[in-house]
Amino acid sequence: MKSPSLKGTKTTLLLGSALTVMSAALIAPSLPQMAEAFGGDEKATLLSKTILTAPAIVIAIFSPFAGWILDRFGRIKIFFIALVLYALAGSAGLYLESPDSFLLSRGFFGIMVAIVMTVTTTLVGDYFVGEERKQFVGYQSATMAFGAGVLVMLAGFLADINWRFPFAIYTASLIVLVLGVKYLWEPEIGGSGGVGSGQLAGGGKDEKTPFWPVFMVYFGTLVGLILFYLIPTQSTFLLKEMGIESNLVASGGLIISTVFAAAVALSYPRFKRRLRYAQIYALCFALIAIGFLLVYTSTSVIGVILAFAFAGAGSGFFMPNASLSLMEVAPEKQRGRVIGGMVSAAFLGQFLSPIVSQPILKATSLSELFLWGAVASLLLAGVFLLIRLK
């Protein structure tokens, strides 16, 4: 087997991971113009928002099946096919006209995102072990967080020129394809070939996946993402209640949240050397609780932005902690489907966040929604302090 460049392999996986945050981020700035193109009425606005969120629910449904495909048929060929189809389905918004065709393309695009995200995370577990794996999952999460912020700004710039132009960015998957052909290879399950160690993690035993550790990771990921996505889905409305209409201020708060999430993700290996997985989850929820309590008590923009920083810091631990813990407990022959379940939980949390919050908003107020979110976060922090994940 060829001896690939370590830097090239890592760069390819990081860029592949960045593709997964494009599903909603790229077209969000185009929504008003897209709604106008579809008729400009209330129905058209709802349809444009559905086109935005459609990939999330498709990803949540398909990711476990994507993991099974990877375990059954291998990683690399499926990955390369998905990258080509990702570019085709993602960029279809450049020329599609009817709303139905948009929805169909976005649904198919969601399937490709599910495969790409599951493959990139699974390959991290296949290629790396020990401290190198811990460090890389931090890089991976940070890249996704920073990538989301950069892509929103780039998409906003392109959308000001033409609302269709952001769809062209989806063709970036072809760059990952070219790099993948050079720097990635099919792992030999139970054999040698890991970049960092010379062999894959997990041995070659036919083991069963332990139920409770995997269940708790899925549960923590699902609920954590439901809570965290209260910020991007509700922050603009919260600031308007405070009399702040500036989209720039709202964007600044979200970017600060993203920056703190990325910074914490990069520092994840240091925390993992001192804390167990369950303790890190407890820290995640505690930081989110502090952020939400600050939202509830704040009367100024500075207070709300500080709250975003705490909540962003808490969210920065979620994905590296979930990925790394599953890589360690899942037998390598089942790693793809186990990682696929985590991807499903993450996107399901993203999709459910505004749905779960709506009944609470009707019964209380926007600030009290964050108070209840803080209470839930504190309870979850307590739960994870009481359980034991190594």
C-alpha cells in the first residue's frame, strides 16, 4: 500500500468534515430572495424555510443506514461516489425553477451529507489512535465550527449578488474528491495501515457494541444539540425584544458563539487527559446552563453576547466527546453504523430544537424559554456526573 502524506490525509478529512456544515449555512442568506422567486407570499416563505431544513431530517433518518453501508461495502468508494453526487445535488439550486424540484434535490443532497459526515468521522477512528485521535477530533470539530462562520459570511456576500450563487459553493466537494484519491485509502479492518500508529484501533475481534455507553452518547448529543440550537433559532427574536434590530449585532453574537465553540474543541485533548467522558458531558451542560441563565438575566447586548460565549464554549465539547467515545467502544466492524447513529442524533437535535421550543414559547416567554433550558441543562449535568463513561 502507498505511504500517504500525514498532512495530506488530515487536510482531506478536515475539508470533508467542513462540507457537512454547508447543508443549511450556505443558503440561509438567500431565503428572502428565494421566497420572492417562489411568489413572495407566506406560503413561499414557509416553502423556502422547508428547503433550508429538509436536509437535516433526511440526514437524521439516513445516517444509521449510511453507517451500515460503510461497514458492509467499505468506506472509500462510497465516499467518492457521495462527493460527486453531493456536488451535483448541492449545486442544482443554480438552475432549478420549481419548488418541488428544489425540495427533491435538497432531500437527495441530505443523503449525500449523511454519507460524507459518517465517512469522515469513521475514517478518523480507522486511521488514528491514542493522543493523535484525541487531537484530531478537536481539530475536526473546530474546523466545522469555524467553517460554519466563514461560509455564512461568504454565502451572504454571494447572495447579495444573486441568490442562486451560494449553491455553487457545494461543488467544493470535488476538491475533496481529488485530494481523497491521493491521500485516502480503504482501511484494512483488523489489519495495519493507520496513519498515526501503523494499525487500526480496536483490534480485529468480533465484539458486540455495548448498549449503555452508546445510548448515553446518543442521548447527550440529541439533547445537547436541541438546547444549543436555541441560540441560532431564537437569538434574533430575543434581540428584537430588547429593541435591537441590527442583523449585524445578531450575527456578531452567533459568530462569538462559534469562535468559542471552535476554541474549546481545539483544547479538548487537554480536558480529556483529566476528565472522563461523562464528566466532560457534565461540563458541557453546565456551561450551557450558565449561558442560558445569563440570557434570562441580561438586560443588555453585552450580557447576551457573553451568554452566547458560554453556551458556545459548552457546545464545543459535544462532537469531539461523542466521536471519540464511540470510536473507543465500537468494534471496528460496526464503527460506521455506530458513528452513523451519532450523526443522526446530532441532526435530529438540530431539526427538533425549534419544534420542542414552540410549546414552551406559547406557554411562557422567550426569556423564560432560556430559563427552562438552563434548568434542563443543570439536570443533565447532574445526570452525567452520576454515571460512568470512562
